[in-house]
Amino acid sequence: MALKDRLHKGRARLAGVNWYLCSGIGFLLLVLAAFGMAAWKLGLVLNDAEALPIEAVAIKGERQYTTDAEIRGALQDLMQRSFFSADVAEVQQALEALPWVYRASVRREWPAKLKVYLQEQVAVAHWNQDEWLNEHGEVFLAPPQPGLENLPWLAGPEPMAQEVLTSFRQMDELLRINSFKLNRLSLSPRHAWEATLGNGIMLELGREDKMARIQRFINVYPELVKQEKSVARVDLRYDTGLAVGWEDAQEESR
């Protein structure tokens, strides 16, 4: 093919091109590139802790045992992030990991503040010597605090914590009506109950009818105190009657 013919065909192809369409596509690509660059730069700014730092954390909620120092320690690494890149879920988890914190809610407040609401654990009993039970019957581990020494001491298998607390409340209510106080309650792995009263008397209640057996003790106690000896323990695991263990005596009477 001659050069002249090739040039003629090339001009024909160029003449058939829709230049308006090509220019439109080119402009669209430039706009998209500009938006992409702007989004990239915006992302850098939003994640720049120096450009948009978290300037303050406002803590609300009643606190007795959770200190400001503990909160600062829990949030130390997270505070190095920018206001927008800080993950409020991570902040919440870090606060709820503190021993005396039960719940934490976190939200952002423009322009540079995190607002935190803390709910502390409410301990209602000692659990298995070195743990605690909260008001919902949930077990938690936390260091001892002043003023909690006189809480009741409960013990039992871990999955039975809520049942032990419920049983304690029922027994304590019945005993208090009759001028007794329940200090300790334990449930053995074989599901046998043992209670200790404020006056030091231990009650062996067995696995069944624990409330009826406590009532039996209440009914017979006026007769027991007429004795010259002090009661150490009462075995109520009988269908009828009971066995009494006296202080400083090896003999039991039935």
C-alpha cells in the first residue's frame, strides 16, 4: 500500500473519532484523580494525632475504687491516636478491663474530647476467698478495698455463683426476721449446703429442703439456749430432729 493511501486512511480514522467523548472521559479521570488525592490527604490529616489530638477525656459516673491514675494508665496508648482514628470500642474495652469497672460507655464530642461514663462493680459478697460477687451474682476479681470486710463470705462451684447468692438472700431474710444473721454460706461440689451464723453457730443443711431445715433450727433454738453449754454446730440433715455439737465438748446430743 502506498504511503499516500495510508495517510488518507489515517485521516479518515481521526475524522471518525468522537473528540467530545474523549475529552469528557479525560476530564472525568482528572476529577476522579483529584478526589482521590484529596481523600488521601484528608485521611492523613484525620489520622494525624498531632493535627487532631484527643485533648481531653471527661469521666462521669460514681467512682469509689477506680482512680484517675488507673484510667490514665488504661488509656495511655490509645490517647496517642487522633480524635478520629481512636476506636471507641477499644477505649471501652480498656476501661472495662480495670478490676472495679463493671461497664463503660464512650463517645466522641467535637472537636477533641472523649466522654466516658463509668459504672463500677457493686460487691455484695466475698466469693471463694479471693474473688467477689456483684449484685447480679456475677463473679469478678479485684483487689480488696476498705469498708468491704464485713460483707458475707460465699463459696461454691463457679457456675453456681448466682444460685448461691439467691439462696443466701432467701436464708438471710428468714434468719433476720428471727433475729439471726447469716455470715457465711457455702455449697460443696456435691451440692450440700453449710451456713455459719453471726453468733458463730454452723448449720449443716445437706442437699435438700434447706429453708425448712433452717426453720427447724429457728424453732428449736430457744430450747438449745436453755442449756448451760454453748452451741457450736447443728446438723440438720435428718428428716426429723437434729444433732447438736457443743463447744468444748466431744459429745453430741440428739
